[in-house]
Amino acid sequence: MSRDALAVLLRLRRFAVRSAQRDLATGLRAVADAEDAQRAATTAIAREAVAAAPLIAETAMMELFCRWLPHGQAAVAATAAARDAAEQTAGQARAALAAA
């Protein structure tokens, strides 16, 4: 194999490694963003519960909180699913980097 062919192969390998590193960084950022979103959704439930606690005696406030709670729980579930998907993508990117 000529030296030029080796140089081309080395450049291709460096390109593959850099691409895999970028993909992993993107995946890890997506995981962090999903964790932040999940934390915010969970905090929203806690915040609403604290705000509703003094007003629980009022039936109307309890009814409003009970109507809102499934939406808050759905947001937590959705962000957990997004986090799981982001973690899976990051894991695939990590494996691709290891292979590169």
C-alpha cells in the first residue's frame, strides 16, 4: 500500500472518530436536557401541591388541582420517556465512538 493510501485511511479514521465524538456530545447534551425537563416537570407537581395545600379546604381549589395533576404526571412520564430515548441514543453514540 502506498503512503498516500495510508494517509487517506488515517484521515478517514480521524474523520470517523471526530464524527463519533460529536454524535456522543450531542447525545449527552440531549440526555442532560431531558433530565432538566423531567426535573422541571416533577418540580411543577411539587410546587402546585404546595400552593394548593392551604386551599385544600376549598372544594373548588381541590377540584382544580385534581384536574391539573394528571397533566403534570403525564408531563413527568413524557420527559422520562424522552430521557430514556436520549440515554439510548447516547449509548449508541458511545459504542460508535469506541468502534471508531
